Amino acid sequence: MIGVFDSGLGGLSVLAAIARALPRADLLYLADTAHVPYGDKPEGFITGRVLAIGKHLADQGCDLIVVACNTATTTAIQALRDNLPGVPVVGVEPGVKPAAQASRSHHIAVLVTTATAKSQRLAQLIKQHANGTQVAVVPCPGWATHVETLQADTPALRAAVAAKIEPLVAAGVDQIVLGCTHYAFLTPLIAPLLNEQVELVDVAAAVARQVVRLSGEQTGGQARLILQATAYPERLRAALPALGLQALAERSGPAHQVTL
């Protein structure tokens, strides 16, 4: 079984990509909705949550774990790997490398949570993969919460998105990295603000390819999807069709609450 977790709904974008790549695999998705969002939490708190969830998923029989949260990955993936040495762990990091490689203007932007913006891991990614490229790191507080509450198309959010995106386009940015899995669900608001020179970079498909590589394309199972949440499990199940993930809704039963 493949375990996937996030602070809330954002990781569903990654889960959907994995489900498409491995249609027969058994999947377990855990949303830490009692503590969402992670983006404004201290590093020590995030690390504690990641280790607790990782242990729970391993105890549930997951033999591969996907940290489908940029903030959790940049903050605590190494600690999780150290704690679960026998379990492959795949993280989700902002797509700085592909954006820098594809940029013609040598000017890219990374949309992130407040915690990811401050992380040493993001600074390392930029230093390692974007040498010679101008990188605008853009914290987007509140965006993940709008997705969590299924209010991803309000006048206030539209204005907030425009206030972040329009100056980047005007400045000549030609690659905009979605540095939080929640932001994939804001693409309908972001895309109309871009011109033909600007591309959005989402790493969900790349993460799915890495999962296939580690687990094998012939991963067996009964195509089950188990949904768990640390609070409001009914909201997790209801969010699937609301976010356009009907295929996942058809694959899953009711969501269950877990205490971690």
C-alpha cells in the first residue's frame, strides 16, 4: 500500500496523479486537518506531526510514503527518512530545477507558504539549481486555507492572486512554480493572468513518476483508496467531487477519523 499525506486537501492533487499512474495500487490518504495549515507553524511542530503521521502510515501497512506537502518536505523529510529507514519516502519540493532549466528570461518565481519561504531547503534548491537565474520567492499566506474551506473562487481571493501574479508577469517572469500542493487547485484563477510566455510549474506528475519508479509499474492491489483525517473526515470525502476529483471519489469509501 502507498501512503500519501498532507496537512489537508492540497496533497489530493498529488494523490490524483499517483492514482492515474498506478490504477491498481491500494492507496491511503491522510489529511492532518486538525492542524491545517502547516505553512504558519513552527518547524519543531511540523517535524513532530510528520514523524507521528509517518509512523501511523507505516503501522497501517504502507511500504512507501509520499509527503504530499511542500512545507512538510522542506522542513522534515530527512527526519522522517531517519525514523523509517526501511520505508522509501518521496517528498514534494518546489520545481525550482525544471523552472530554471526552462526559463528563457532567466527570471522565475516560486509561490510558497510562509514556512517554505523561510526554509533552508528552499534556499538550497535555489542555490543548487537556479544559479544565474533571478528567483522571486513569493509567500502567499491564506491561499491554502481558501482551498481547505472550498472557497477557492471568491472576490477576495481573486484580488489577492492578482496582486501577487500580475507584478511577476510585468517583471518578466516566465516560469511560476506552484510551491504548495494546495495551489494546484488555484490554477483556474492564476492561468488567466498569464501571457503566452509564462508557464506554471507543478511537480505532481514528476512525483507520480518517482513513485512508479520506486514501487514498480505493476504494483498490484484492488485499487482501494482509504481516506483518513485527524479532524472533520466527512469534509475530506466531500471535497473530492468539489475539487474535480470524481475518479478518486468513485474509488473511495467514507473517510475515517484517526487520532495521532
